[in-house]
Amino acid sequence: MMSEIIVDIQQALSNSDASVLPSPEQLQHWVACVLNKHDTRQHEITIRFVEAAESQELNSTYRGKNKPTNVLSFPFEHVPDVPIPLLGDLVICVPVIIREASEQNKTLQAHFAHMIIHGTLHLLGYDHIQDEEAEEMESLEIQLLAELGIDDPYQDH
């Protein structure tokens, strides 16, 4: 049985952007949706909501891409045989999420859910660089979102 899932939330936003954020309960539910399907001892995650400038700086520093992005995942690097429950950090760029949800005709909550699930899967080691890995990761995302009553985010894209 997994320990209680802990979601630490950080906000580095203007007040107007902060008003659109999912509730702590929603964030916890979305993370739990992923972690409960995986055998992991890590059950704590930090989600940081940021403006475009911080996302762009992190994306440039860690991925060599000089633009803001929807979600960045930073897995916690564990010391072997030391039981630390931290899975890692997600950095969510709220202005990018708002823009993408509008462009893709999705509800804001559905897009937040997708990006939290997507990022949490990255923290667990999933990736989408190779086609086969991308298919596996997208399939999991579609399945998890369907369980939440959210349509396939890859339809029509």
C-alpha cells in the first residue's frame, strides 16, 4: 500500500493568473491517478506554477530551448538505498497552459490535468523522444485522462 500522496504547491504568479489554478484537491487527485498505477516508494511531488519568464529561463538552462514551455519535470536524484519519498518537481507555466487550452479548444482544467499527468509520468521515467516511447506515454496519458472523464488530448492535433 502506498503512503499518502503529498503535493507541495508553489505559486510564482500574478494574482490574475493565480485565480485560474486547479485546487489543491484536484492536483492531489491527478497525481494520485498516476502514482497509484505505479509501484513507487516516492509519493511526494512539488508543483510550481510560474510565469513565462521563469519557464523560459529554466527551459533555456536545462533543455537549451529559449522559450517558455507548458511543463518541465525535474526528477529527484536519489541516493542509493536512502528511502526519501520525494519523486521530483514539476514547473507549470500558467500563461502557456492558458494559451494552449484556448488554441486546442480544451477546458483549462482538462489541460492542467493533462500537463500534471504528463509531467508526473516524466518524473517516473517515461519519455517521448523515441516514437515507441511516445506511443507508450501517450497511451498511458489517454487512459488516465479517460478515467478522469477527460477526452483524448491528442485527438485532432
